Amino acid sequence: MSTLHTINKSPSDNTLWQSCLAALLPGDALLMIENAAYAAAQPSVMTQLQEYDIDIYLLSADVDARGLSGKLYTNANIIDDQQFVTLACQHTKVVSWF
């Protein structure tokens, strides 16, 4: 059983991020959407996420809208909306952190 976690706040919302990280289990996936895409450009956040046995995703539209292309400190999977739907269907449950 795996969970897709979606988070939409930047890492400056420390309480939300810490709650999300505490819920991650091996095999889960984390999709950073909206302002959470900024996390992928922050080495400290991405280094912390690498400690978890999870897959990391970003929505391409959010990366583009925030001018982050070429500034990402990660090898996260960049996906589109259709792939987001597929990803959600591949997991037993989806938890949204807003």
C-alpha cells in the first residue's frame, strides 16, 4: 500500500512541511505542486528529501510558471496533468497537504 502525498506550500511553511515529512513511508511518492515547486530549487530541502525512500514529482506547469526551469536541485520527475492523474491512480490513497 503506497500513498501519493501532494503539497502546495513553499518550504517556508515549516509546520506543514514537517507534518508531511513525518507521514512519508518508504514506497510513497511526493508531488510538489504550486508554490511547493520552489522546494526543488533549494538544496537543503532536496537533500533532506533524499533521505526518504520515495519518488519525487513536480508539475511542469508549476515549474514553468515560477521560472524554475534549469534551476532545480533535483532529479525529480517532471510530469504534466495527465501524468498526475495516472500517478494518483497508481497509489492506494492520495493525501493533500494544504
